[in-house]
Amino acid sequence: MMVFSLAVFAKSAVAQDDDDMEEPVEMDEETWQAQMDEYTARKTDLQAQIDACNAEIGTLKDKLSATKDRQTNAGMALWALVGSKESYETYKTKFADAEKRVNNCKGPEDAMDIEKNVWPAITDGGNKGYFKCLDEFWSRYNAMKKKIEDCKGKVSDAGNYTVVKGDCLSKIAGMSKIYGNSRLWPAIWDANKNGVVSAPPKVAKTIPNPNLIYPGQVLKIPALTDAQKKEMESKSSMYKGTKKKRVSKSTTTTDTKKTEVKKVDTTKKK
């Protein structure tokens, strides 16, 4: 019964689908010809577009070939002007190394060493020094040149010094391994008065008074330009004059107090 029911259901569904389908409409000759003319016109138009694209591709290929030829000739002319390609590769490596050195310049002495031992190869590279004029180098070359000039006037840490018993700032500044000039001590004070590099436990970490430094304090020793050295010498002279005036005033006050005390003692005796 089940099989029979399924068969009847399937036959009914097929019959229903057949009823829903529309019968194809037969196309007359006129309609067919109209469609054929439309498709033919579209084909002709598309073929014309293809022919135009092919012609444009041919033109672009010719331009590309001509451009490549000009590029090759320009490249040959450029290398003939600035130097060989092999020399360029060597220069490129030296330039990158110089850039790192300049970017890490620590002060005037370092800048002078760069100018003496590194900079000539960068400035004079290639025929008549033309390598630096190439687009990939020119702006970087000028940036390095400015950094070197800035580094000449840069105050940077030339090193550190650990205070020992008996030291004072003028003595430290006068050491040959520091400045060799005791009058430059204000430079050390300015660099450390707000904080030394390090200090032992219970030892001051700052130097508010230049006359009070303690063993174990590690001081920053700044590098100085000639202009800064003159400035520090001037500061040293000014501080020395101020110190003398303060001492003189203090002595007068003390003498006055002593005189007053003597007078009081004399009165008591009487």
C-alpha cells in the first residue's frame, strides 16, 4: 500500500509540473532577423574596440622600448659622469657607515675625528665628488653635514670621575686626564650639582655647594668647546671674587664681636 501511495503521489506531482510549464512560443522570421542584426552589430562594435586596444598596446610597447633605450643611455651617461657602478656600491656602504657614526657623535672631539677620518671619503667620493649629489645621497649628505657642525658645539659626557679623599673640583679640573685647567671647575659643578652619576650609601647625591664633594661620588665630566671653556673660566673668576667678599665681611663681623666681648669683660672687671 505504501509503495502504491508513493507512486500515485509522484505521478500527480509530475502531472502538476507539466501543467505549470508554458509552451514555447515559436519565433517568427522577422523577430529572429532583428535579433541577429542586433548581435551582429554588437559583435562588430566589440571587434572594433579590440582592434583599438591592440593598436594602443602596440603604441605603448613602442614607447616603452624607446623609454628603456633612453634609460639605458641615461644610465651610461650618468655612470660616465659620476663614476663606475662598482665604485658607487663601495661608496654606498661607506656612506651608510658614516651616517651611523655621525648620528652617534658624542661631542667636539668625536666630530673632529669624523671630519678627519670619515668625512673626506663621503665628500670626495666618485668623479669630482659627484656621488654625494645623487638623489639618494644629497639630502642625507646635507643632514649629516649639519649634524657634524651641531656636534662640534655639543656638550656631552666625556667621561666620569670618582672622587677620592683630598679632591676638590678645581683639583679635578686641573688633572691632565680631565681638562688640564683648574679654572674650568664650574663646568663639573654645573653638570653634577643637581645629581651625580652615583654615590655610596649615606653620601650626598647632589652638589649644592661646590666646596663640598665627598669620596665615592662619581661625577660627570662634560666635554667643552673653546667658547664654553672661556665661559667657565669667567664663571670661575666671578665666583672667586664673590667668595673673597663674603670672607671679608664675615671676618669683619667676627672682629667686631670680639671687640664687643672684650669691652664687656673689661666692664665686669671694673
